[in-house]
Amino acid sequence: MCQRKKKHQYGYFLSFIIPSILLVGMYAFQRVFPFGNHTIVTEDMANQYLAIMTYFKHNITHPSNFLYSYQISIGGNFFSVLTYYLMCPFNFLTFLFSEKYIPLFYAINTVFDVGLIGLTTYTYLKKSIFLNREVEETCFRDSWRLFLACIFPFSSFFANYMNCVMWLNAIVLMPLVILGLDRILYGNQNLTWLYWGGLMLLLISNYYIGVIILVFLFLLTVFWVIDQVCQFNWTKILKKGFTVLGLTVGSILGAGVVMWPSFLAQQNVAQAQMPTTNFFAPVYEFKMFWSSLFSGSIDPHYLKTAPLVFEGLLVIILFLSYFFISKIKIREKILTGLFTLVLIASSYFLYFYMIWHSLSIPNGYYQRESFVISFFMICIAYQGLQVFESKYFLRITIPIIIGIITMMFSLQETYKNLFSNNQLIQNTVILVLFLVGMILIIQSHKIGIPLIMLVSLVNIVMYNSGIQAKDFRQVSNNDYSKVVSENQTVFNALKQYDHSFYRVGTTAQINVCDPLLYGYNGVQTYLSQQPTSETDYLSALGFYQKQGWIRWSAFNNGSTGMINDMLGIKYIVKSDNSILKATEQIKSMPTYNNQANVPALKPVLENKHTVVYQNSNAFPLVFGAYDGHGHDSVFNGKYAYVSESNPFIAYGWMFKRLSGKQWLYGIQPGFELTIWPKAQVAQAQGYLNSTGDVYCYITKPQNVMPGNQRYLPIEVNGREVARYSNQNAFGENGIIYLGHFKKGDHLNIQIKNAEKDPTLPKDKIYVAVENQPMLHQIRKDAVTGIGKISVDGPQIKMNTTTAFKRHILIASVPYDKAWQATVDGHPVKVRKALDGLVAIKVTPGKHNIQFNYVVPGLKIGTIVSLIAILTMIILELFKFYGLKKFHQMPSHKKH
């Protein structure tokens, strides 16, 4: 091969621009906005990330809301959400985008991420001491670097998880961190800032991906140690091993401001834990590994999914060629083979698989560690390029190509339908073209090498396009823009109408993260960092019927009037059918019920497609409670979520403890759910023994997962009042409002299309009547003497007047040990009231009261980070100036 003439270095520029242009071209081909009406929004980007990013945009000028938010559940620690999703500085550019164009921001962000991953991968391949040892710098070497750098950001992991932008933001830094490790282990440079600085920044950018890369760095270091042991380099092991250990610990400590608060927050989220037996249970059927490797045809959201490691067939050929290159030492080949087996085993056996994921099982998005396997394959394929430096390279590559073809057909024969016929034909044609290209290399490198590069690039781009053809069509730009524009206008008007703190319920939701999306205080949200106890508490309060492990919580048109009032749900936003239809088209866990099934409402605002109703009986955020004793105390009582129990009994006790008044609910006997085999209607009927607002609750076993039906209409005396469903986000599946009735009225409750719900015959129905006059009096007593309440992120301030006669104050935010409180400047103990809310004891009369939420671990994490970063910088400066002084010494003194 010809020797490379170094005149210009275009590789860095091209490694960024080529992947970016390829992705933009894919956007144009798939008609992604602004090239058409499609968006890149899919899966959790629709369900969570759009809303979270919009919340970030809304609060850039209100940073205190990044510590605590009332738009998570009924309040919660937002800092852990910030550290998981939003730490990339690029996110500040959302300030330039309207709410309805946040999908466009994500598309632009992804283009930059793909380009930067190509750039940093190219940088590693070019600058790595280990990979470039004893490698001849030929005229095509840099072209191969560029080619492999463009392949990596389009490998199957990125194709399937491109919507997880926060992961891409962090993976950008991985090649630089590994380059830093490379320089420490294989170089003689004393400056180590690239390793510890890159690792620290990576952990801060996304600590979850950071942990996966830490495991990868550990494995790389372990195999380096094994290699040095084989060479008896004991001094190098001690010196450089301890250097890497110290720098890694320093990097983790430097990211303590993110790591420690996030770790503490994650302890409140229920997750599968490390098994105590059956450590080597398989995570997937191993035959699927071959399908994933050769064609990438794996559904990434299926539980038995193999690692997403497809990078095109050329990478596999080069990877295998590495083991047949005579210039590479046998020791290195053996260690590389063992390392490959370890990576595969770590994705296959449950115990090792959970190590990648912080000793837990991820919910959805399986095999998230696959990108490190793909990167490792790219690096070994780069070393495998040395096969072309031999004039007899066809003796290696032709048997590999034939072997791959033979193996694919053998696997297809052994495991029927492992590949589709089109995949087998396509892969065979590609391998034959590789064979032709490699034969042409003998005659002309300028024809053969570009041919096989082009075929491989087309192979990987076609795979990506096939994945995105489905993903990019899930959410249309027009539907999203219509819904977001309408609702944002309504909520902006509502904020101008009422400047106080209040909560809102909505009848048409894109998904349960709508409060974050539109900037209102709601009672619904699903976030990965949301404490399980909060979701359980909202389920116990009747807003949602939790199923199995699912952690979503949804307003579903409210609970009982009592619960709605206590939580301060002051407004209900009711959308018409056009908005409801548009939310359904977005396909992001939308509601299918636009009936305002909450009593005692009056319209106060109206827009083109929306009416806002006010609930005049809503409690303020902080209210007084009865100073009861014994069984009447608000500090007693357990209201844990039990899906098959009668919730109205719990609510009765709750308000009796809260107010000291008589029983608020009239439990209605005689209502039993009956359904006949193959019947289309389930019904329950009876006579009411009291007057008031009537509610019902239909039980579901908690561990019975939802069915496939969208919703089941519920009629009362022939009038549809709700759309019931046991799916996790469609229709009513909490407390259902039936209407206002009088004592002696007959109720015939019918559930239509009952045959679609297989568990319905085993369910029970509970009916109760709420005493509205008593509820109004309870509210009047609770707010008497409560002064102005102001809320600023983690801080709630208020005062009481001389009219205040209670001895307990309750704030309707979730209880957390991180809450602190003062009364007239003196600290007081924060207690748990009604088994889930924040409360303090006070004396009657005038007081200035303040609640403060202190993010657990943030203070100590910040201090540790500052100390660690300062220490690392000082050590780096000492090494820099010491090295500089050493080089300035006369040569005879250096010895």
C-alpha cells in the first residue's frame, strides 16, 4: 500500500459532518419535520422526555423549581429528575424553541449527538496508543478510521434507542474517557486530565450511562493487569494501577453533587433486586444473539432481547480477521477472545447483567449496556484492518465470509424463522459484494476499499431507516402542535386569572406527564425517579388503580369530592372531542374520557376547544386539622393501597381524623356486580339510603396486568357517565363519579362491552354517597385563620391569624424526611399526617410558618465535589509544572 502523505487533517471535520448529514438525510427521507409532518418522537420521548424538557424550558429562569416540583405527583424531589435527564448544557437552547417545537429541538440535539459521537470515536481511533502500536500509517488508514467512526453512531443500539437523547449526550464522552485511560496505561505522559475530567463530566451528564461505562473501564483495567502479569511488569501494575484507581475514585467524588443525591432518591423507587439464587439464569434465548449480530432484527423492548450489537457485516469480518493476523501476539488474541466472552456472558447471565444496571433490572429498554460491546467490536475491527497489509489477506477474509454465510443458513435450519428470507438474501448479497470488493483490492485499492465501505454503510443506513420508518411515524407534528398550542394558551390564561397556588385536573391528556408539559400543578405524573410510595398513595386516594409493577398515576377525572378538595384541585380543564382525538393520535398513553365527572363546578374561562371549570370548595395548600386524640388523630391510621378493598371506608376514617366530624360517607349495601358468561353487559343495582354525590369503585387484583381493550362505557340509569378500563392509562380506573342522587333513588349501573375484560366476573363494586353539606363545613373550619400562602420551589411560607383555632397544620405535599419547618423562626418537628402528607403542630393564633425541602445528599455531595475537583486540579498543576521544570533542566541533571 502507498504511504500516506500528511498535508491536511480533514478527518475530524468529516467524522462529525458525515454522520450528521446521514441523519438529516434520513429525517428528510422519513419526512420528519421540517421536511414533513412526522417527528422523531417515540416511546418514552413521547411519554416523558418532551414534558420534562418543556418543564426545563419553563424554569430556566426559576432554578429553585429544579430542586422541588409540585408538578411531579402532588410534589416531589425534582433534582434526581434533573440529574438523570437534563444535565447536558445543550438543553439551555430550549429557551429558543416554542413549546410545540420541542420535538424539533430533540431532532436537532440528536443530529449533534450523532455527529459528536462520530467525532470522538474518530479521535480515539486516531490517537489511541494501544490501537496504533506497530501499525503502519497507510493512505487508507485514516479513511478506515473515518468509516468506523461513522458506523458506530448508527449501530443497532443507537438506532433503537435514538429517542433516549440523554444517553447519547453522555456516550459522546466515552471514547475520550477511554482515550484518557489508554494514555495512562500505555503512554508515558504524566498529565491525566483527559481521563478524570472526561469521566467526571460524563458522570455528571448522565450518571446512569456513567455507571455502565465505569463497569467497562473496570473490565478494561482488569484485562490490562492480566496482560501485565503475563509480562511480569509488577512495577507498572502497581504504579499505573493505583493511578487509575485514584483518578477513578476522584472522578466519582467530583461528580458527587449528582451521584449522591441521585443514589438516595433512587432508593425510594421499587426495582427488581439482585437475586439470591439462580445467578446464572439467562436473560434471553441465546439463539437470538446471532440474529442480533448478523441482521439486527431484534425487538429492543421485548424481555428476551439479545444485545443490540449489529454494526454491519463488514465489522464482523474485520473483527474475526483480527484473530488470524500473524503480527498480533498470541497472548493478545487470547485476552481479546476472553474479553469478548466476558462481555457476551455479562449480557446473558442475570447476575452479571444486573451489575451493568446498578444491581437492578431495568423496566423496559433492555440491554442498555450494548453500546460498550459495539464500541469494543469497532476497536477490534480497527486492529483487524492489519489483514489488508498482507498480500495474502484473501486467505483469511474469504473463509470468514464463506463461514458467515454457512453459519447463517445453518442457524436458519436449526432455529426456524430466526432470519426472514429477505434478510438471508440481503446478507448473502452483501457478503458476495464484499468478496468482490476484496478481490478488487488486489488490483486497485482505490476501487476495492471504497466499494466495501460503501456497501457496508448502505447496509447499516438501511437498517436504521427500517427502524425509524416505524418510530418516526408515531407522533405527527400537526397533532402535537395543535394539542400543545391549545392547552398552553389555556394554562397561560389560567395563570393570569389566578395567581395563587392551586392544582388542576384535566379530561384530555397526552399522557400522565402533562403537568410538566404545561406547567400546572396536577396530581398525575409518571417518572422513573418518582418514589413508589407516592404512586401508591395516589392510588390509595382513588386517582388511579395501580396494576402490578406499573408506577403510573393519572388524574382520570378525579377521586371523590373530599379527596379532590383536600388536595386543592381548584380547576378542571375540559377539552372537546377535537382535542381528545388529537391526543389519541399522539399515541402516548392518552385518556379516552373527556367528561368532567367532578361535582360542584362552574365555568370560569373558555377557549376555542376548551372550558375551564372552578371548584369553589378546594382547600388551600396548607390547612388546619382537628386536634384529635387516640383513634381520631391525623397522625394515626394507615391508608395503604389495597386494590381489592373498599376505599370509602378508608376515606371515611381519613376525614373523621382530619375534621373530628361524623362519618362523611354513606356506604351503600346491596350493590353486587353480576355478569353472565359471554354476556356483553355487567351490572349492579340497588336503592340509595342517603342523599349526595355518588361514587363507585370497581376492584381489580393488583397483580393482574391490564387487558387489551381501550375502554368500557359505564351507564347509570341509561346515561353514560364514564368510560371505564383496566388499561393503565385509558379511561377511568380509579374512583368513578356517578352523579348526584337523592335518598331512595334506584341506581342501575351497567358496564358495556364487559366481555372484553376477562377479569370482570371476579371483580367487586363498592358504592358510596358523599355528604356535601358536611364537606363544605369541614372546608370552612380547615381554612379559618389561614393567611397568605406563597410557594417558591422547595419553600412554602404562610401565616395564621388570630382566627386560627387549630393545633395542627397540614400541607398537601408528600411526607418526606427532607422537609423542615419553623414556626416564628423556631424549628419544629415535621410529622406524617393521614399516612402520607406533611404536618406540624402549632398553637392557635398568629404565627409565621415556613416549610423547607432540603434535597437529600445535595449539600454533602456539593462539598465533596468541590473538594475533589479542587484536589484534582491542584495535583494536575503540580504535575504540569513539575514536568515543565524537568524538561527545562540541563540534560546532564536529568540523569
